[in-house]
Amino acid sequence: MPEKFNVGLVQMSCGPDPDENVTKAVARVKEAARQGANVVCLPELFRTQYFCQREDAALFDLAEPIPGPTTEAMAKAAKDNKVVVIASVFEKRARGVYHNTAAVIDADGTAKGIYRKMHIPDDPLYYEKFYFTPGDLGFKAFDTASGRLGTLVCWDQWYPEGARLTALAGSDILFYPTAIGWHPKEKAEFGAAQADAWKTIQRSHAIANGVYVAAVNRVGHEGPADGGIEFWGGSFVCDPFGVVLKEGSRTEEEILIVECDRQHQETIRQHWPFLRDRRIDAYGDIVKRFRDGE
């Protein structure tokens, strides 16, 4: 396991043509590798524009199996460029069963496994419960050429339990492929607070678990000109004490390259031993929905 490795985050816009989006993603993987990345993470559902803005059964036709065309293209890109790739896919598991899935592909092009998004939102313009069955594989970490990595997906960002369990599986870094943005009419009043909360909660996962966190978002406006979603970019990597090492813009496509150092992680965990001091004997009630009347 290398002591140091470079993360590449591909912050990109997504157009209406799925094939063009995949071609762009392949080119961005190549460019990230050229800049020194060892692990490249793409945004959530990068093959298409964010179709969950409406409920339309015809859009199930966008789904594909794993392995399938997108994972095969990403496997080739991983092998050609000798990088680990994390690719988010609209997975068709069976007739009528679909998932929002992140595939982890090693630097030799082999599939290391998949993570199926566990927390599924249902909000205005984020109608994901219509499309996605909640994940059933639990929270996982994968051994790759760059070490043991874990991925969650977008809405999972808000849940400390998922981050904790992925860290406890041995992951040194949590990747969050993401598609999040503002409702344009709400941006002036709520935008700054929403984006700050998004970054803050993920920095807190880094601190609480002593892991690096890497979140990669898309940019651009998708949907009707007088509505839709303005994806806010802001992709970032923070260290195991929540220090933001690099952050993307709100509007531009770009590739972020960030070095991660496992010795730095070890030092932070030695001085801030949160995992050591957990009272695992006292947390049984965490599996309850709510502690009614207590």
C-alpha cells in the first residue's frame, strides 16, 4: 500500500448526449492521470444530465447493467492510464429493479466491486425514490492499487453512520460522487448556507473518522431556463482533520489533483484518537428510528 497517492476529481458539466458525456469522462480520466492522479473520481450519474428532476417512466431506459457500456469504457480508461476509477452508474439490476451505483475499477481495469447508494432522497427536482431502489450491499471498502478506498454517493453525504461504517471497514478516504445544486429561485436567500452546510458535514466526517474526504460535483444549469437546477460545483478534498486542501469553482469544469498521505492520517489519529475512545458498548439504540418517550 503506497504511503502517498494522488486523487483526481473530475468536475464537469453533462450534456444531453450520453455518449458524448462518456467520451468526455474518458478524456478527463486521461488528463487527470497525465497530471499525476492515481485515483480518479467522476461525478454522480455523469453519463446523462440529472434526469431525476421529473418522474418519467421512459427514463428507465437510460439504465444499464454492470458490467455494461459505461463500466467497460471506464475499465479501459483505467487500464490505459493505470489509474483507479470510481464511476457512478444508473444500474439496471433486473427488470423493475434499478440502483444508483458506484463502480470501483482498479488500475489494471479489473472491477473491484460496487457500492449501491443507501440513502435515497425525494425532494423537489430530486425525485430519486421514483427511480432507485435503496442499496442492499452495506457500506464497503475496496482494496486497490492505491490502497483501501471507500465510496458513498451524494445524499449519503449527510449521514454520519455511512461515513463511520465505511471508515470502520478500513477505508483511508471517502469518495462522494455528487450531483447537487441550487433551485435558482432559492439561491439568493438560501444558497450560501446550503453550500456551506454541504461542505461542513463532509469535513465533519473527515474529522470524526480520521480519513480523507473527496467530494466531486457537476457544474452547469440543467432543466428549464426559468427553473431546473444550477449545480454548484465546489468539488473539494479535505484531510483527516477537515482541512480543505483544494476546492473547485462554482461554475467551471476543472480537474483537481490532491496528494493524500497515509502517514499524515496516522499522525492525526494518534493525536485525536476518536476511534479509540468510542463507547461501542453504549450505542445499541442507534438502530432505532427514534427513542420515543425516553
